[in-house]
Amino acid sequence: MQAEIITIGDEILIGQIVDTNSAFLGKELNKIGVSIYQITSIQDDKAHILKALKEAEENADIIIVTGGLGPTKDDITKHTLCEFFNDTLVENKEVLKNVEELFEKYIGTPISDINRQQALVPTKADVLRNKFGTAPGMWIEQNGKVFVSLPGVPYEMKALITDEVIPRLRKKFKFPFIKHKTLLTYGLGESAIADRIEAWEDALPKYIKLAYLPSLGRVRLRLSAIDMDRKKVETEIEKQVNLLLPQIEDVFVGYEEDHSIEAIIGMQLTEKGKTLSIAESCTGGRIAQAFTANAGASKYFKGSVVSYATASKTDILKIPEKTITENSVVSKEVAEAMANNVRELFDTDYAISTTGNAGPSKGDSDAEVGTVWIAVATEAEVFSEVFNFSNQREKVIMKATTKAFEMLQKIISKN
């Protein structure tokens, strides 16, 4: 069973907004056994929409369209659907009632004629009630295919998918079982991992596929299986994971479906009753932000200092000016002093520090752009490493953040 997703809106094509709807739809459909054949973003243009609908009907069993359902003249999806399905628009009393109630409850002004037009829907459509907005969802069937038109506002679309579309799809179709298992690895490149596990990968059953998903400083290994027999899929995936783990145990940190590496670190710290503080220079707060994005971080994360300027390292972290002058602000000595001093400042069990040149200029140090020192301090010792993460600023920051997680996680696991 295959689906195609069509997102309508010039704002997507010009980069004014990011298409998060397709990512959500792909994930939710995949959960119930629907494979995504294609995702297409198109203009608010009748000819373009008609062409996309025709091609999608040839490609997929389920076509989901988002966007273009507003009350203004540039929102033409409903009219174009009528042309595609040789249909007409009629006023739907339930939709009109919903629009009137929303206006009365949240806006407090009489409904306008332009908003009243939201109640116009194709006669062939089953209306899907939108609890959070005036544009209804619409379900239309033709030639054994299902077409679903949804508003582009993310929270409205998500509610309609969860409450209306997924239950209807489950009722109408018998789906295969799809399972993904994604292993997180840090500290070893894609090609090195591929060489290491080549024999295991070659022996995988045909209905199980392995994908390498590399990003800065880490590689995700995603096993995917699809079959009508759920028990068969789950048993075989578990078997293959158990065969794989001994080959990557030195770089394996957890499963993506469960938690990110920063969440895994947080759980380790919580289980051990330990605490963490952070001193960041070149990473500018990225490490702290990643930890605090997880609920319950206050149990183990006490605080951080973004000592971006050299003066803040001396004024707040109390690093002697002599240490900086003699060794450079990007140095082993400064990184280790930052980690030790922030640990003492917040009275924590562990501390991380970063100092480096993210570029494009060298700033207060003569170190080459891309040079980053990362230190991890415990009560007993401080450990540091130097890296060169290329000369692209965002890449340097992200790689340094990822490497800091890896170093900290390894030290916590040893203690």
C-alpha cells in the first residue's frame, strides 16, 4: 500500500516556511504500514494541482493533500478538486455550524461572508470535522483510490490525521506490518562501520533493509522490515539486532526510537544520582539547549555558562589571564580550566567545556578555524581532546556538540 503526499503553497517553494507537515504525515502513515511513494510540493496554481493529482492517482493508493483551503482568493484547492472530480461545491450545514461556533467562542465577531465560504465543500466529499479551524478536511474516493484534502496549518492537520484519517484508513484497508529499528552510533564513520559489518549485512533476509544515516559525528543504522506477518517481522528484527550489536558495541549508544544521546546521558546521570554543568564558548549554548529540551533535565542539569568572549572566561569562570595569555584561549589548558571551574561553580559531579574557532575569522586565538578543544571534568580528573572540524561554521559547532555528547557518555558509562 503506497501513499503520495502533495503540499500546496508558494510559501514552501520560496523557503518562507519549512514543510514539517510531510515529515509528520510520512511518520504517521508508516506506523500503520503505508509506504510513501513520493512527496511533492507545488504552487497555488490550478494547472499544477490538477497535474499533481493526476500523477499521484497513477502512483499511489492514498493521496493526501495539505494546504490551499483558506477563505481567500489565493486558496484554490476546493475549486480545483471539483474540476478534477467533475463535481460542484455545496454548503455543508455541519461545517457552517462549526465555523460559527469557532467565531463565537474565539473571535467574538459575526462571521463574515468570506469565512462563510469555508462551509462550501464538494458534493462527493465526506467531511472531516476540524476542531481547531474553519477549513474542514475532505475524504473523496475514486477508482479505488482515496484522496484526502487537509488544511495546511500543522496543528489542524495533525489532529485530523490522528482523529479522522488514520482510523478511516485502518477500517478501509488491510495494511502490512512495517517495523523500523534505528541504532545510534558515535565516533566511527559510515564507511568504517560498513566494512566492519559487511558480512552481517550481506546475510540479511530479503525483506529487511539496512540504511546508513550519517550526520555530523554520528551514524544511525536503520533496519526496516515489511511483511504481513507481524510476529515474523518483530522476531527477525530482534534477532538481527542481537547479531549486530557485538560488532558495534564500542560505538553504540542506544536506539533512536527510544531516546536521543542527550536523553540517554540524562537517564544515566539520574540513575546514578549525578549532576552536570557546562561551560561553552564556540558552541554558544547548543549543548545546554539540547539537554534542557528534555523534560526532567532539572534533576541532573544544574546550569551553564556561555563564556563566549575571552573576558567572560576570566570574569565568570575565574580562569587566570596568564593561563590564556601563555596558552591561547583555544587550548588544552583553557578547556580543562573551564570544565574544572564550571564544575566547582555549580558543584556538580560532571562538567563539559568547549573552546574553539568556529570561523570564519580566528577571533582571539591563532588556532586554525575549525580547531576545538573539548574537556570533560569529574571530581577525580579532567580529560580533554582537540579536534579539527573543517572550516564551515555551522558544521564546526554541530560536530563539536556531537563530540561533547560522545565524550561525556563514554566517561559516565565507565564510572
